[in-house]
Amino acid sequence: MMTAIIICLTNTIGLGWQKRVFQFSGISPIPDNYWFAGIPPGVMSFLIGGIIILLSVFAFSILVAAMPRSGGGYVVISRIINPFAGFVGSWMEFLSLSWAMGVACVVVFEGAFGVFGPIVGVSYGISDVYLWAGGMILLILFTGLAAFGVRMAGMLLQIIFWIPMVLTFYVVYLLIQANLNPAALMAGVTALGQAHGLSGITINTYMTQALAQGLDQAATTNYWGAVSTAMIGAYYAYTCYAAASFVAGEVKEANRNMPRSLLLASIIIIIMYVTNSALSSYAASAIGITTLPNGHVWSFFDAYAYLSWGPGKGAHALAAAGVPTIRVWTTVVAGLTGLGMGLGTLNWLLFFFGVLWILNDLPPYILTCSRILFAMAFDRVLPNRLADVNERFHSPVNATIMTGIFGLLGVFSESGVLSNGGSWSPGPGPLGGLLNSIFSVGVASVDLFDATFFTLFAFCLVIMPWRAPRIYEGSPIKIGGKVGLATIGAAGFVANLVLDWMILTAPAGSYNLLAPTSDNWFALGFGVLMAIIGMFMYWYYKYGPAGKGVDYRTIYSEIPPE
């Protein structure tokens, strides 16, 4: 059970929670005086996302307790809705997770050299080729380790989980100090500038330069539109909250332990996300407050976020502002506070905190993705060899290797070596444009892929009591009988539909169907194309030569053996 909880925590808590509240405030800036109830849009998105997560996890816990099998949602959807929906939905989830895994491999180095390193005075330029190489090394290393099974992955996770988990308390301490003593954060800003050879840097420098670079002109006054945009980042940060459900078949006493582990892990994740994002954003918004003649109120929070993450902004915008080229993360706010308190030497703890929280994403990603492939291959809708299990390590080695191969998409996407301006880019021609478009929408698409899968997952509980009465009768959880379970499922299903709508219509999102651009249509078309590929794969293996002699009615009328 402890490993199951850690799998959920490490597969979820990684990159997103450290920067999303600032990133999407930069993408869709809104004056502080337009915040509803004084809550920043990014914090509100984590609150709403947390409600969706809890409703979903409650439904998933009941379903997984009834069918604790490797493959998680694939087994549930294919047995309750139908095999076709189970395959296509799980194929999209596999793409989502394997792509995100490759991204995480590269982000480890981006964070180490671009964010955490400069805080402690270690700042090296790192090219896209080096990012690609580092990502490839991690991808190969962790794919190989995952081939040794859940026991090996669990041992590895115990090492790279507890260190950053303990350090989280130090980060929270610094963020609390930033709120209690704003002068420490302000002093840290000046100290960081001096450490990078930039004297005279203050919080007002950030504000002046952000306004000069168009902060107020880029502003929106639509609070809920800003929240909808921030939900894209919040959901990406919450992705994999039900990761342990994919390895339910390998958890002892899963009928009892899986619901507990999923719910407990989700509660811990929500508390960490809301607490850290609120502490960092409130600390940064309490200083550098500037009121413009038009009534807009801005703060250091908005200025730093806009220079770091605003449309077309980044390192060059920070450089043009004459400030250190370190994009703002929650970890950066903590580090600046440490500098201002005279605890600069302890910022090495923040380096390990940030890097290890990203690094420990990798084993769970590989475990969950490989179990999806294993379950589908076990049902004979993918090549049988993907269902082969190593007798010694009890691990689907071939499925694990295939997961690593698909992770290459994320490595190329995040490193940018094939995108426009990348070291290996084919150039501005048709091929270069296509690759750039695919890699630019890849990360954004994984949100929709993941949300689609979990929407289907939650819907299963709505219809399970009537469509799969044998599964209902065997379920250890029957809260409120058939109507009670259906009501719980409906709450999770509706919550996921709300999330789907936000992802598809967010004004600054990848789809923005209410006012789409050509890039938005490409992103949507890419997602539809991936679904169509999944459909053809299913039809080929079920109705093509590979499916001859296989009785699929028998396969899908039974729950796979443990």
C-alpha cells in the first residue's frame, strides 16, 4: 500500500506544481484587484481541480476495488462500456503518459541548469542537443530499471521520494517566512541580482520593465476566463493522480488497499498544491504593489510572472529587463526568501528538492504506461509479445521497452532539437513546419487525451450496476446500492465534463474552440488523428489476420486473472 501511495504522489507531484501558478498568470495576466475573493486564478484552478480529482478518485476507487487488475482503467472501460471505447480511450491515455514521461526526462535538466542551479550560483548555458542527450540518458536508464518490475521500482522510489518529501517542509517554511516578512523576499531579489553581477535590482525593476513590455496591455479582466486558462496547467500538474490504479493487480489486498491509497494520495496532493501555490503567490503579490491611472493594480507577482511566461516572453524578456534570466517558480520564491534571510548556502537543499521531485516522476510513468500495453496485449488487441511477463521479475519487459520508445516523442518535443530554430530542424519547409506543429501541440494535447480517458473511466460507475451486474455484485463497496454508486459516478463524470469543456475553450489554451485559430484547429486535428490511429489498430488486431481464431466475446466477458 505504501508503494501504491508513493506511485500516485511521485507520478503527480513533479514539475507542474512548482511553476503553474506563475506560468499561467503570465500567459493570461489579470490585475490583482479583479481576483475573486482575493484568490489568484492559479490558486483557484488548483482548488477547482482538487474538487474534480476527489470526485473522480472516489468513483475510481470503487471501480478498481471491484476489478483490481493491471491496466486499471482499460480493464474497467472495456468490460463495462465496451472493448472499443476501452481500447481507444486507453490508447490516448498511453500516448498522454508516455509523451509526458519523455518531457519529464528533459525537464530534469532544464530545471537543474535553468532554475535551481542559478539560485545557488551554478548557471551553465545548455543547448537543445545537450537537453536531448540528457533526456535520452534518463529515458534509457529508467526504462531499463523499470524492466525489473514493481519491486525494483518501489525500492528506487523509496530513495528518490523521501528526500524531496522531507525537503518540502523546508520550502513551506521559507514561503511562510516570505508572507510574514516581505522584506526578506525583497532583499533576496536584490541579492540574486548582485550574485549575477547586476547591481541595483529591486522588485520595482521587475514592475517597471513588465509594464514597459506590455503587461497592462496584455491584461484580461475576465477572472473566470483566466481561471479556465490556468486549469490547463493545473490539470497537467494533477495528471496521474490515479496512477496506482494501473498496477492494481500487483498490490497486496488490492480490494481493500487500493481505494485507501488512491484517496489518501489525492488528499495529500491537493493539500500540497493549494498550500504551496497560495503561499508563493500571496507572498509575491504583497510586494511591489502598483496602481495605474486606469485602476488596475499590479504586483511583483504579476510582473515577474509576465516577464517569465507571458506570450513571447522568457529568458530574452528577462535579459531585456536587465534582471537575472531565471524564470519564476515557487522554488525560486523560496530561494529568494532564503537569500534575504541569510540562508543562501541552504539553497542547495532547494536544488535537490526541485530536481528530485521531477526525477521521481519517471518510474511511475513507465509502470503505468507499460501496464496499459500489457493489458491490451493480454486481451489480444495488440501483439501478444507485449503481454509476455518475465518469470523472474514478474514484469512485462516488452511493454516496458515499447513505453520507452514512445517516450522519445516527449524527449524530442521538450528539447526542441527538431522544432523551428532547433539544432536539427529540417528548416522552415513543409516537413519542418509539420514537426514544429506536432511537437508544439504535443504537451498540450496530453491534457485532453488524459481527460478523455478519465471521463470514460468515471462514466463506468454510472452504468456499472445495470450494465455489469456481475461486477456490481462482486464489488466490496456498495455505498447506497445501485443508485448510490451511480450518483457517485455521475458526480465524477460531470466534474470531468466540466474539465473537458475548460480545456477545449480556455481563451489562451491550445484549442479555444470559441474563437479558434489555425494552431487551435491543428491541435484538435492532431488529437482526432491519434484517436483514429487507435481505432484502426483495434480493428486490425480484432478483425484482421491476428484476430483469426480468437473468441473476443469470451475475452471481454471475463475479468483478466490476477
